[in-house]
Amino acid sequence: MRYATLDKDTNKYNISAFLIAQFGNELMDLTFELLKHVQYCVGGGVVYSDCENVVKVESFQS
């Protein structure tokens, strides 16, 4: 797999992933630009985004 490695002791895959916490919209563009750079440098293809049940936040992530 491209973004995962198999742990032969547990027979499970490990992935490189990033977690983006909830913050204001004004920082979102900067965050994604930085994240693209970091992913290019260290790898990883999975991004988790923390989100509360706030309509404004949920609609931004859709």
C-alpha cells in the first residue's frame, strides 16, 4: 500500500495520518497549504478533521 506499512508482529497496517483541529475559517487555507508541504516532505495521505456538530463548520467541510 502507498500510505501504510504492515506490522508483521501484529499483522495490522500502520498509516501516517494528520489531525486538523477545529479552528476559524481564516486559517483553513493556510493550514491546507502547510499540510500539502508537510505531506510532500514526510509522506502520508490521510487527514482527519475534528469537527463539532456546528452547521457552519460542517458545511465548510462538505
